[in-house]
Amino acid sequence: MMLNRKSASTRFITTDARGFTLLEVLIAMMIMASGILLLSQSWSSSYNRIKKTQSNVEVAALLERKIAEIDMKYRGKPIESIPEEEGDEFEGHPEYSWKLKSQKFEMPDLTSVLIGRDGGVDQMMMNLMKQFSEHLSKSIKEVKITVIRKVKNKEYEYSATMMFVDFDKQLPIPSIPGSL
């Protein structure tokens, strides 16, 4: 009788220790592969965002540096000394270049604002506004600075615009119709 009990307990141990089935192993591997895939995609997108942010910081620093250089170069000088176009590459940054474009400042016509006021506007006020607008257009120059980043076959442009004012230009003496 003792032998029967031993054989029954031995049998019980052998049926318990048979391991995982192939299906269970495949399911575990699928879960693990999905987790690894999600982690790698998350890391990849984070890496790309970090790389893009670093590039944007670089562009902003180069643009700020170029604005400061141009401001120092032309500050206090007549606006006629600012060239229409200029450009070059950044030293030490072969994938970046810059260009400058300047143009006369176009003052918008403000007479329509004056005409829309209660009671309208007289001819003298319209002439004063016109002379003032012409003076501002002659005294201000708009300068657009662009940093160009070349990546493979594409170019990305980042721009900033600044205004130079020639404070040495004299205000015109208003001409009043009907006066000497």
C-alpha cells in the first residue's frame, strides 16, 4: 500500500511540472514586442523633437546675432547707407546662410481715418497728414534679415524685420494753401 501512495504523489508532481505551452510563449512574446515597439517609437519621437528644438534654438541665436551686427553697423548712419541686398554664410555653420533686404518704408494713407471723423476734415489737415506721411517714408527704412537653413535638398527660411530711423532728417515746414 505504501507503494501506491508514492506512485500517486510522483504522478502528481510530474503533471504539475510540464511548463508553458507554445501558445502562452507566443502571447508573452507578442506583448513584449508591442511594449518594445511602443518604447522605441516614443524614444524616436522624443529624439526628433529634441533635434528640432535644438535646430530652432540655433537658428534663433544666429538670427539674433545677425540682427545685432547689422544694428551696430548701421546705427546712427544715414538710411541711404543701408544696401538694398546683402548676404553671406555664417562662419563655422556651413548649413546656414543669411540675407538682408531693405526697402523704403511705405506709410499707409491715414486720410481716410481723418475723413471718417465727426465733422470730416479740412484741406489743411489733409495736406499736413500727407506731408507727415511723406516725411516718415523718407526717414524710415525697413530691413528684413533672413536666416536660411539648408537640410538635404530643402531650404527653410526664418526672418525678422527691423526699422531704421534717420533722426537727422528735418521735418518739412508745412505749406498752408493761400499763405506766402
